[in-house]
Amino acid sequence: MNETQIDELLTRYEAAEGRIASNLVELDAHPTYKILSTGSLQGETLAQLGTAMAAAPNLWGWLSSMREVVGEAREVREGGRLNNDRKKRLADLLSGPSVLLSLQVTPLAERDLVGTAENELRVTIDQLLTKMREVYEPVRDGVAEVDRRWREVLPRLDSASTTLARLQAEVTRLGIVEPLVSELDRRLASTRNALMDDPLGLSATAGTDLDGLVSRAAAQVGELGRGHDELDDDLAGTEAKLAELRVLRARAEAAYSETATKITDPGDLIRLPSAEAIDGPAGLASRADTIRSDTTTPWLSRRTQLDGLLDTITAMRSQLTRAYDANHAPVQRRDELRGLLSALWAKAAGVGRAEDPLLSDLHDEAHNELFTAPTDLTRAETLVGDFATAIRAPAPTPTGE
């Protein structure tokens, strides 16, 4: 090893010594490392970090051993001219197994008569640096990952705890037990414990999962609160909904009767639920009266009954609306054809063909079909179409006497 190589190694190791010391000081001061060092690691965190954390205290001792060797090398280098003996000593210190890594005690039963009780395990400085990296890097990465999870989840825990307290107060006011609130309570406790004992055992989505549970619980309790507070108003509002059903049913029934009377073969008309379904002994109005008068039943049960009633009212409203539309459609089509026939006759008059015998006959025949009950819609459609075609055709040329 020449003088240049010696100086390069010495400079590199001195720089490495300074950087290692700085990094170890920063690691020791890191709050997360302090907690992990003094805590009881469990589960996945123990599996990933247990060995490295147990070995981490050795880093300072190994750095001290390295300092001794590098310091001695610096003294030799600055102690005079680099003769062969000094070069050999520096080569031994800088590239030979000069750093004490550990002392191994040999049990008496395994010790030779002239053997020592302690055997030194020495390595080169490069081997020591490799060994230190093998211990330091998993600790560094583990501390960073635990710190990331704490920073991600802890604020969510605090926020969720505040929300949980409010939700618990609300379900107490409502006098109910809400499963999602109970689940949130359990999740908060288990997540908080895991953050202290096994943070690496937490799911990577623990924070977002907790946010989702908080949102679902808050939405559910909010819905229950609205259901409780709006129960009386919703009960009162059923009367207006029932009145609307009666009107819709009357209109649909009238449309059914009118179409059956005025249209020949109208197709499949929709039959209506009987009036008993609304106002009979077991009808919707009676169910509403029962819910309204039963003040001894817990509100949540009454709410459930009312929601079922409102769903039935909504379904019947849709049914009656469809029935009216379907039953009224043939008469509506007849009226449209009447309007079309009137417009076509006005057009014929506008082009000077009001006295055209062919058009007059076609018009009268279509008019008779549309304005005489019952109307055959299929025939009426054909007649109006023929009348429209005849108007578009050229007028016949008058013949002279």
C-alpha cells in the first residue's frame, strides 16, 4: 500500500466516522426510535424490526472501536516519515482485521489448556462498515415506516374519537344501539393499541378504512336522527299522500271506463287496486292511523312501520300513474287523430279543395269513425292516413261539357 492509497483510505474512513456519528445521534434523538427502543414490540413489527432493534445499541460500540483504529492510524501517519514499518502498520490498521467487533467467551469445558477465556473477533474497517449498515438500515427504514404510519393514522384517530363521542351522545338521545357506532368504538381501541405495540401489523389502508367507517357511522346516525325528528311530520304528511292516491285512482278508473266505452278493442287496459286498498279496514289509511295512535311502541319501530307504509304509498302512486297513462292512451290517441283530421281539412280548404267530392267523402268517413262511439282506432288511423294522402295527390282536372 503506497502513501497515496493510505491517505485516501484514512480520509475516507475519517469522513465515514463523522457521518456515522451524526446519523446515530439523529437516530437516537428520533421520537419514534425512542418509543420503539423502550416499548414491547409485537407481531409483525417484532418480526421485521426485533433483531435489528436488539442489535442497534451495538452501533455506538462499533463506532468507538472504529474511532480507536482510525485515530491510531492518524497518529502513525503523522508520527514521522513513512518507512516500511509504518506503512505496514498503517496497512494492518486500515485494511487488516484491526477493529474489535466482539469478545467471545469460551466455556471451560471447551477451553484448551493454554487457551484464553475470551477470544476476540476482529474485522476490517470495510467489514465493520458493512456490518453496521446491515444493522442500521433496517432500523432506519423501520423507524421511517412506523413514523409514516403514526403520522397518517394518529390524526385520524383523534378526529374519529371526537366524532365517536358525538355519535354516542346522539344514540343515547335516540335511545338506541347502533352497530356501526359500536364497531367504530372497537376499531378505535384496536387501532390505538396496534399503533403502540405493532404499528407495522396495521393494514396499509388502516387510515382510509377508519375514515370510511367514521363516515358510514356518522351517516347512519344522522339518518336515524332525522328519522326520529321527522317522525311526527312524516306521519302528518301521509294524509296528503293518501289524498293524492285517491285522486289518482279516481282518474285512472275514469280513464278505464271512458276507454272501455269509447274505444273498440282498446287492448290490455290496466285494472286498478280496489278502493279498499286505500281506505278499507286493512288499507293504507288504517295503517297510518294505527302508527299515529300507538304512542307506547318505541319510536324506531314506529319509524320502520311508517317507512314501510310510505314505500307502499310510493309504489301505489307509481302503479296508479302508469294505469292512468295506459288506460287514457287510446282516448288520447283518438283526440290526436281528431285534431289531425281538423288540421288536414283546413289544409284542403286552404288549397281550394273543400268542394272536392273525393276529399269530402274521405273526411266524412274519418269524421264519423272518430266522433262516433265506440271508435275503431285502427280503422280511424287508416282513414286519416288515406285523407292525408289524397290531399297530397294532384287535384283532378275538370272535364268540359
